[in-house]
Amino acid sequence: NAGVMQNPRHLVRRRGQEARLRCSPMKGHSHVYWYRQLPEEGLKFMVYLQKENIIDESGMPKERFSAEFPKEGPSILRIQQVVRGDSAAYFCASSRVITDTQYFGPGTRLTVL
Amino acid sequence: RKEVEQDPGPFNVPEGATVAFNCTYSNSASQSFFWYRQDCRKEPKLLMSVYSSGNEDGRFTAQLNRASQYISLLIRDSKLSDSATYLCAVNEGGGSNYKLTFGKGTLLTVNP
């Protein structure tokens, strides 16, 4: 039973480029959450999505960041015009129902040069 | 501001030792509490949920004190493989009970 999958595992971008991070939830899970972990910091909630709907994006920076979870395919976290401060580990988690335990994927480590 | 605070650590203990971590939370509406472990450069993995009556899973015991708003994790007979960062996570409660707030983590190193 495959867990949460994320790709790429490592992503290097130059300042000003776009970064696209993908997340496939566990089988049977329809709730997806994105968290960011900055160096020496705890994980911070970014956004919660269900299929085709953004439920809560209160943790997303107001500009350059967007997320989607289309009817078909993985959830995408998109960062436009990346800056050095975006360098972090981005983790996706999924749950079967909203009150269930969240299981985390292996993360994408974004490095902005 | 809803915060979760953990012992800063690091904790260095010999194999076989008993070690305890505490975590305090500020949001009295929180309803769910968890301990995750995170190995270096890996994803957080659920260690155990924390229930009101306290719960045990092998060498691990978790306690919740709602009145004082803290949770604890006790590890008995520690093993080398227990070396990791331990993260306390608390949900926001109310209509946002899916939103987890994490502490910064406590680094544990178990030495031979």
C-alpha cells in the first residue's frame, strides 16, 4: 500500500524561476495538506485542499504561491518567481477524512540559488 | 497567536536510559494531540496520538494534561534507533481541527 508520494524529492531553482511540487495522496485519501519546514523551524501549515477545492489557504504567503488539487492527478504547489527565502522542505500530508491522522510524504527539498 | 513550545534539547542519553519530553500549547480549543518523530532530512512519522486518559505503546508513554495544557512523551529503555527529533503537534480545534501546529522539535541522541 503506497504511502504519500511527492516529487521531485530535490529541486534546484534560480531566483525568478518557477517551482512546481507534486503530491499524490495515499490511496483512499481525499484530503491533502501542504506544510513548509524552514531550516531550524517547525513545520508550518500552508494549505488544505480536497479534490477541486481549496478549503483553507490561510498559511499560504499572499503572493507567488498557489495550490491546486484537480479532479485527476496529483496536488500541485506552485511557487512563482522564487526567492532565496523559499528554500525549505515542503511536505505534503493526506488523510482519509478530515479528522483522521495525517500521513506525510517524503517531502521536496527546494533550493533557490 | 496559537503556539506549541517544546523543550529545546538536545538530549544526549545512554542506551537503556529513560527520557521524557514535554510540550506546552496555548490554544485551549485544541482537541487532538500527537507525537511525531523525524529523522534527519526525512518526513515526520506518526509515533503516537495522545489521548485524554494517557496511552502506552511498548516503551513509549504519552500523557495529556488539559488543565495545564501540556503533553508529554516518556521513552523507557531507550535504543540507539530512538535517536531522532521528536515533534509535538496540536490541532487548532473548532472549525480548523485539520490544521496542525508543530513545535520546533527536540533532538534526542542515544549513545552506546
